[in-house]
Amino acid sequence: MADETFSLMRPALPTAVKPGNLSVIVTYLEMTAPPSHAPLARPKGDVALVRANPPNWSFYRYLYDTVGEPWLWHERRRLPRKELERSLNDPRVEVWVLYVSGTPAGYAELDRREAATDLAYFGMIPDFIGLKLGPWLLDTAIRLAWDGGARKLVVNTCSFDHPKALPLYQSMGFKPVRHVVREIRDPRIGGPLPKSAGPHIPIIE
């Protein structure tokens, strides 16, 4: 179908942006039924997935900052502490932390406050990328969302993220529903991120 074909294709980024800005393509995806494939095998070794119920502010910021800095995650760095704590303390927000040999390796955050459950954040700490832990974490988080009563599961990814992020979501059963092209202020210029963040994304000053 034409609409399905369009939904799988990202638009091109604009060729020019204002100095200090970045163009980004945000892809919104959804899943309307639990995954039909069998659960992925648990990785070998000392691997545990534990809900931080709730995580304190400093531990959450460690996860968010460490996982997200390479991909220019910046929104929650800007969020006032009390506002972030209010979200984290809501029982409808679940933060699931992956541990490998007792060390945090990644996390997934499920937000059930709206009609559709939102996989609000998902990612691996850089030291653990490439060890085939991410697919298992994502598959397990998806199943936790459905087991917890989700009627629809949504997620979004963007062109700043790991190039395998979008294909991974699709391989798990998410379907793209729309793309949005945005121009944003680069968070490394006078913002909450250091200039060393996101080295794969040029800074336009």
C-alpha cells in the first residue's frame, strides 16, 4: 500500500540550517498488538533486569546522561529537578534497569500515564553497545508493557540516534506512522550538553 511505503521512508534533511541549529527527523512508531515472535533468549552471564521503583533523581540522571549524551538527549537535562522527580515518583512510570555483573548497562522507561503506553526512553550505556544486550532489553521491555495492560505501545526515534535504532524497533513489531522534520537549537551551543557529545553530528556555528 502507498501509505505503508511512505511510512517506512524517512524524508531528506534540509540542506541548510541556521548557524547554531540542527535539523532532525523524528519518526513516530506504534505497536497495536503484542509481539507475535517468541521472546528473545536471555543473554548469557550475570544479567538482571530490575525495576527502580522509583529511581532517585541522581541515579536516573546518571542513566539518562550516560546513555543519551552520544545521541544528544537533552530534554531531561533541562527539566527542573522537582518536575522530573514528580514524573519518576508516579507509579505509572516504570524505569527498568539492565545490570551486567552488577553494573548498570542500559535502561528502558515505560510511561503509562496516557491512553497509549509510551516507551519514553530506551538505550544502552556506551560500554555495553555491540554486545547484543540491547535487543533483549527492548524485547523484554515491550513484553513488560503488554503484560502490564498496554492497549497500544508507542515510541519515537530520531536521526540523531544510533543508525540501528529504527530498524531494531521495526524488527520488534513497531510500525512507523509519521515523520516530522524539525530544526532545533544545537544543545551543545550554550546548552546542557558538552561539545564532545554526539561526535557524529557536526556543529554548525
